[in-house]
Amino acid sequence: MDALGILQVSALAELYGLVIQAHEQAHIGLRVELLEMPMTRTAPDSTEAARIMPAQGVECIIALGGDGTNQAVAKGCGNSLLLPISTGTNNVFPTMVEGTLAGLAAAAVALEVEDIHKAIQPTYCLEILKDGQLIDITLVDVVVYDEVFVASRAIWDANKILSVILAQVKTNTLGASGIANCLPESHPAEKDGIWTEVGGEGQVALAPISPGMIVPIPIRSVSWLAVGESVPVRHAPVVLALDGEREVPIHPGSSIEVCLSSNGPRVIQVETAFDIARKQGLFMQGERR
């Protein structure tokens, strides 16, 4: 980013000081400003940082982490541009990309290179509604989990999965989203989300739940979802796992539904951004347009 003339980067003062270490070891002129905000050392720090950055003139938010980290950032970033780099446990939403190339793509966005808007992709999300009111969002999946307590958060027992709602089906993914990836159903037009109910005596899918773990999952029913369609949560008490972690306890008497929404973050496609910047001469000294 420094090589392309970016003057300043804002960063969350995360626990390990990774941004500061990278800056000091690079010996460059670009300034790094740590956000002044109360720190809890929990996921809401990422949400709050994503809220603050656009007000400070940040053009592009780079998130390093997995699905859970990006979910936290997406809650705060609103309409800001997000560049998600895969460094986490579950990595369905972010992509694996070399850091230098990601930095160049982010710089091209910040410099508003001509046609760079073509590298920006809107995404879907799942909105969790309680009595019609939005209480949370998730970027990849919502799992209805047969458990009373949030406890350790991570999903360990596939036998307790009651249903899985996905914002969209992506191949070659692990976790609860891996269940839908194994299904032979054809993708209907205008419908990107999928709702899979688990259990019963029907077909059994061999699903990659985690690295090295292939679990037989009985499939009760499969329904495709269009934007705006909702899935009711009929079970209680249960816990809703959002992007791989148990987050929302559901008690009897609650009216809960999960809606497929087009209000996901706007994501920068690194390869496309880099190609546009190349064609515009951004990497040629004296030829930038």
C-alpha cells in the first residue's frame, strides 16, 4: 500500500500487535493509527472498529480471520467495502489470498482507480428475527443445535444438528455448510439460499464437518430460498449457531425466523481488482490514470 502512495492505515489495537510489528519491520513512510476505543478483547471490538473506520475516511476494511471474525466485522461495517482474508478455522466467507496482493488490491480501491467498482461484489446474509425484530446477522450459516446452553460455543456433536440454513451454497467447504454441499439437488434459478432439515429415516449425506471428519447426516428435507424468504425455528429450547459458533439461545415461546437477505457486506474481489489496476497502469511509474 505504501508503494502505491497510500498515506495512512487505521487499525484495531489487537492483542498481539500484529499491525504495529508489520509496520515497524517494513521500514516505510505510511502511517499507522490505532483506533482510540474501549477494548474488551472480544468479538464486539471488531464490530465497533468497523463502525468507527468509515467515519475516519477509511475506504476499505481488511479483515484477517475466519467466518466468525468476518461476521463480527460485517455487523459494523454497513455499506463500507470489505476485503476478507482467510486466516481462521472456518473459512467459507473469506478467501485465501497472499497479503501483498491483498494490500495492492485495497490500495487500488482506496485510490478509486477507474472501473474498480467492477471488482466489488454484493453478498447475501442471513438475518435472525425475534418477534419480527432484527437481533443478529450471519454471513454463511445458521445451525439449529439441540442444546440448552451456549457453553463452549463451537459445534462438536453433529448428532445434535436439527437444521442448517445457508446464505448460499459454496462447494469445497467444511463445517455445517458441508452438509448442503454433498446434496445432489440442482440449484434452481433465483434461489441461492438453502434450508436442510436433519433427521428421520431418509437419505444419508456423508458430510465433511471438520478436517479429517466425515459424518453421516440423515436428511429429512431440503428447501431452496430466494431473497426475502424466511425459515421458522420450530424447536425450543435450542441454540442457534452463527457461522460455526453457538451464539443465540432460543427459549420456548419465542417467535424466531431466519431470513435470506441481500444486505450482506460489499466484498472486494482481489483478483479482479488487481487486474483492473494493472490495465489502468497503476503499477507503472508515470503512467497512472
